[in-house]
Amino acid sequence: MDPKVMAIYLPQFHRVPENDEWWGEGFTEWTAVKGAEPLFEGHNQPRIPLNKNYYNLLEHDTMAWQADLMDKYHIDGMCIYHYWFEDGRRILEKPAENLLQWTDIKMPFCFYWANQTWSRTWKKLWDSCTWSGVYEGPRKENDTGILLKQSYGREKDWEEHFLYLLPFFRDERYIKIDNKPVFIIYRPDDIFSLWDMADYFNERARQAGFAGVYFIGSCWDAQPGLDATFEKQPDWGSDLYDETWEMTLNNKQEKGCKTYLCGGVDFDNSPRMGKNCFILKGATPQKFYQYFKRLYCKSRYLQNEFIFVNAWNEWGEGMYLEPDERWGHGYLEAIKNVVEECRDGGSENRTEEFAVHYKTEDEQYLRKVTRTADRYGALLNNWLTLRERKTDFAQYFKKYGYQNIAIYGMGKLGTHLLYELMESDVTVKCGIDRNSERMDCGIAVYHPDQSIPEVDAVVMTVTHMYSEISEMLRQNMKCPMVTIEEIVQELMFL
């Protein structure tokens, strides 16, 4: 199988009111690119597009030109970053929406949901997407630092998101596997109800005539709700191009999980981050050709439908295939040469043996335990922050109309949640726990096998096995299943 070459695509090259407000009138990605300065002798900055083509993505001719480059150099599809925030707030959506209308542009595509909160760098917000303070204007009074808040909501929010995506899914250019539109998620670990949201999307997709949605997560491990994972390069284990690529090529495959591979073009985010940047050293089109060829052949060996390239046009981070003044079309030529030499099992494909290593059961178990411990620690840290702020937990339940709830897991976290809601208008009707006969927490506690009173929602206060617990409870209960992590996550950004 010849994998399709998929390039990650940034729609940040046009004006939007938000950027005008946050960073100054007329700000786009090009503002950062043009303003870059070399930080040391020989530093390849500023990066200049070939023929100084500082294009505007809202222009038809720009996207038509990109589509022509794709066709000429064997790029099979664009993974367009998709931004969908709390309450359906969107930004940078116009290029994709225009593409939907410009049916004459032959640009196969899918969406890559960049699901992170946006914030200013000076605000110490955990795990948010930030910009350098060099572009920051005067701070406003009571400014929280949050520019756009990422949260995931529940069924009503998922329905709104799905209905927005549906016209794109129906476009003949939208990339699909077995009649499933491909939808990539940048940080699936952050969506604590991912399995539930994926089930909802799949059901709605089937109602719309598809076989479901094909979810790919850019993460290391298989997770409920995902059909496959995607190992995004570059990995930050080294700042040397050759070492980074060797680590990429020698990564283990996750047992029992489809894993797509990704090659990075280059990396230098000094245009965005100034002296607080990360620079990958030693990238050239010639090296990229050699490494990408090995990755392409490995993808063929694994019978992968896709191979990803990071990126098509991340100019502010130095990751771009588009032609520039220094290398011309060198990186695009590398892709073209690899595909033409390797397609259909050509003579160059392959004398090298690809050892595919699978994690043992013990390795998988250790990874799972470590991941659970990390999530538990992060949850407790955030919960303590909420306590310091005197945050009212009832706000979450009132927002979604959950008046009467049950708590699954009446250990420490369940007991703490009960305490948080004790003086509120939210009624905890009961607890659910396998050790119900040993629980004495001031409310009735039922075993999962017992008949449980009807409630508006069940809150699961464990940090693993959400999908399994939800499936078990839904045999007798029809209400939403909510995780304690998503509650705390949403309250953190109030």
C-alpha cells in the first residue's frame, strides 16, 4: 500500500478581528515571520517565501496555487487546523469555509482539531497555546490572560460541533477511510469524555449516511474513542535534526493500535517566541529526503493509509514545505522524489528491514499506571487551586441543568465532591460503589448491580476506565456520564 502524504496546514495567514485586538492591527503569521531576527551567526532568519510571496489565504488564487503545488509534488491532502472553542467559538475558519465554496480547487483535506486554550505567555496557565510577549499590548485591568477558552461541553455542544463539520464531511474532497471522515485531535488526553463524544459523533455520522467518523489522536497510546494514533514529529528529545529523525524512525509501535508516522521538515519558533525559542539544528532538504524516504518505506511496510508531514506552512515555527528564498522548492522536490521512487514497490523500496517492536503486557501496564498517576496528580493540583479561589462547584452542574446527581466512586475524590456540593442547590441523591456495604458517608450508596434512583447525571470520580464504567452503568441508567476531570478542567477557566 502506498501511503497518502498528508501535510499539516495552518490557516493563520489572513486578518481576523481577534488578532487585531490582541496583537495589533493587521497582525497575521507573516507579522512574526517578517519581524524575526538572527540570534547567532549563521541563523537562518528571517525566513523569506520565494519571490516574497506573503500571501493572503482569503484569496482564491492563493489556495489554487497551493493546490497546484500539492498536485505537482505528490502531496495528497491537507490536515487543516480547526479551532473550535467553548460555546462553539471559532477563529481562523474562513480559509476552510471558502474552500468548501470553491469547488474548482482540487485540494483534498481533513480537519485537525487544535484543542487548546489560547492565552498570553505572561499568564501562567497550564497547557495553553501561547504567543510571545513581544507581540503583547498593554495589559488591561482584570485581564485573566485567557484569549480563547477550550472546553468540550456535553451533548448539546457536541451536536453543534458536528452540525458545523457535516457540510465539510459531505464534500467529495474531504478525506475518508471506509466512508468515515477522518478527524484528527491534537490533544485527545485533554478530552476526558472522549469515548462518549466519539460515540455521539459516530452515531450522528451514521444517521447522516457515513459509516462513522475515523478519529486519529496525536498521542502515544491507544484510547477509547480513537481509531488510531499519530506520532507527531518533532519530538523534543534532541535539538539536533539527525538525532530527532533517528528517534522518530526507531519508535516502537503501540500494541493493538494503528499508528501513523510523521516526519518534520524543520523547526525554529524564534519568530514567535524570541529568545525563549527552540531551534532544531542541521535541517536541509537533502537530509529530509533521506529520512523521509525511510519513513515512507516504513509506512508502506506497516500498510498505513497515511504518512504525515509537519508542516505545509508553519512559517512562524520554521516548519514548511512551501518554497522559500534559501531552499527554493527543495523540500517539495524531496517529497516528490521519494514518492516516485517508492510507489508501487519500486526498486528502491526496500533492502532495509523494519523491525516493528510491540510493547509487552508489562510495559503497557506500567505505562497505564504512570499515566493514571500523572492525571491524578494534575487533578488534585487543579482542585486545590479551585479551593484557593473558593470556586463554587455547583456552577458546572447548573450550566448543564444537572439538579440531581449520583457520584460513582465514594473514595477520597467522591467524598470531596460530596463536600463541595453540600451547601449548594445541587442534590447528591446517592453514591455508587462496588464496596457499597462498607461506605458510611452520609448518603445512600448502591452497588452498580442494584437498582439505582434516577438522576440527571452520574459523576465518575475515578481517573481511568471511564468508558468501561460508563458502559456498565448505562445498562440500567440512561443519564449522561460525566468525569470529575472534565468538571475540574472547565471550572479552572471560569
